[in-house]
Amino acid sequence: MAETTRRGPYFCGIDAAMDVISGKWKVLILWELHHHGVRRFAELRRGLPGVSEKMLIQHLRQMEEDGLIRRKVYPEVPPKVEYTLTEDGSSLNAALESLGDWGTARIRRIGAGKVTL
């Protein structure tokens, strides 16, 4: 696989952070792994209704390249692959916590519905 890790230059720290979390699903993948720990591909896909297989694969590859998640492949047939957060992924998730709090307050404020699984 070609090296596509983003390495700047950046305007500021927010620019660098947004570089690795851009895309609709990356932050939700971080949340899913934080709240459920080790997840297999199918479990991630079920936990993120609406994500296509292609988009999930693409985001997982980018997040692995950026050092946010760890992908462990077991030498079995059929193949077994598990995803977990790295230390960088956990720290990014912690940094996003206040953004999640803001979003939760907004959901209540505007009376929006919340997706239930």
C-alpha cells in the first residue's frame, strides 16, 4: 500500500487534528472502539448504520496509517481481523469528549432525534 500519511504543513493544531479526523465516519469509529473495545469489521459496520463497506475500509486504513487504530490479523480461515484504539486514538477520543458534550446539549436544545441501535 502506498504511503499516504498526512504530515503537514499545518496552520495550527486544529488543522493537524482535522487532517486525521476528516470524513463523516472517523470520529464515530473512534467512539465505537472507545465504548466497545476490540471490534471486528462486521461489528463496526453494524455499530455504524449507514456506512458503506467501501467507506469503512477506506477510513480504517487511513486511521491505521495515522496511528489512531491497531489492526490485528489472525492467521485463520476464514480470516479474523480485530481493531482497537492505539494510545494516540484514545487521546484523540478524549480530546473530542467536550465536542461530544456540546453536541449532546445541542441535540437536547433543538429537540433532535437520536439514532438508536
